Amino acid sequence: MIFFIWKEEYLTNISELDSQHQKLVLLINNLYADLVKCQDVSQKQAFVVNALKELIDYGCYHFEAEEKLMLKYGYSGYAHHKEEHERFKLQIAQFLKEQSEGSRILSFPVLVFVKDWLVSHVIETDKQYGPYLSARI
Ligand SMILES: [Fe+2]
Ligand SMILES: [Fe+2]
């Protein structure tokens, strides 16, 4: 069973960025697949921690790619958009900090958080740059 199904409505029509969104979806689905086949609590925790690190690494790479294009083409929504990226990075860093201090990350709520964040950010924020950037690139 696939946890996060990619939909056409998520397309921004900037192919480089759409591929990166699909890679983020894949990372989330990989974590889900690892968690459902694992019974061991500490192993599950290791999967979540590794996946969050991968998500933050690849997420930062993707956010920078978007931000560079927005700046290059003078997109007016840049500042607000970047703030959303920064809030996401802070939230993931907070999950990892709490885990390193001894709290257990609750895997399913984290999965739902990253999925819901990505869907709402892509639909409500990323898609807004689509027509503007695709007319200029
Ligand atoms: Fe994005
Ligand atoms: Fe974005």
C-alpha cells in the first residue's frame, strides 16, 4: 500500500521542481514502507531519525532551488514563501532535537505531519509561482 499518492494537481509545471517534489514524496513513502514491516521500536526510531535527516537534507536542497529561481526572476511572493520553508526546517530540527534529548519520535504523527505539510505547501504556496516562473524560464 502506498501512503502518499502523487497527484497531477501537485504539478507546478517547472519540471526540475516537480521532480524534486516527487523525490520528497518517495522519501516519505520509503519511511512508511520501512515502518510497516518493522516490529522493533528502536529500529522504527532509527528509521524515523534517518528519514528526517534525509528529508531535511533533500528538503534544503529543494528549497534552495526554488528560492534561487524566485529571486532570479523577481517573484514577489519570495519572502513569505521562504518563511514557510524555514518553519518546516525548524519543525524537523525540533523533532530531531527532542529525540536526541531522549524523547521518542511518534512515527505515525510525524509521517502525517510531513505528508500534510508537503501537500498544503505545494498546493497553496509552490503552485503560485508556477505560471510566473514558467513564463520566464
Ligand atoms: Fe517545493
Ligand atoms: Fe516551496
